[in-house]
Amino acid sequence: MKISISTPTELGRLIRAVRKVEQVRQDDAAGAMGVSDVYLGRLENGAPGARLDKVFRVLKELGVQLEVEVRDAVAEKFDAAGRADKKPAGRPKARIGRRKVLLTE
């Protein structure tokens, strides 16, 4: 089932609902996810300003996959940007260290 999420409060309600269906206490869930129970509580209550890396960690541990519906033109641009981000094979990239230049592939 698809659920539309447009606010931190709605995302928090979803996270809490999944945790409750799984019958996991908040502190146990937080420990398994690698976040504090205070953080998970704030997230479930819709507190703004949550770090996205932690939000995605929580969603992953709860088995929630985040999908975004966009126009075809946006999806094409997104795919093209992803291909451009990949490094060409066999082409070394210079990385400047403190006193020397390291070449990595």
C-alpha cells in the first residue's frame, strides 16, 4: 500500500506505526538501529531537522522503502546524473595528500 508523506509528523507517524506492528519497544528498536531512543522518539513525534542519514537508517531497519513519484523528465535527468557520477574505468584519479600526490583507480 502506498502512503503519501509530506511532513515530518506524517513520517514520524509511519515510523511509529511500523514499529508498533512489529511489536518492538522504542528503546530496543533504537539500539538495533544504532540511534538513541531519544532520537527515535523525536523522529516519531515529527521533530523537524532530523539528519537524513539517520532517517534512512531507521527506515531501512524497519523494512520501509522510500519511493518518490516524479515526472518522466525528472526521472530521466536523475538517471543521467547517476551515470555521470560513476568514474570511468581504468582512468586514475589524483588525490592530493598532505605532502604527496596519490594516484588511485
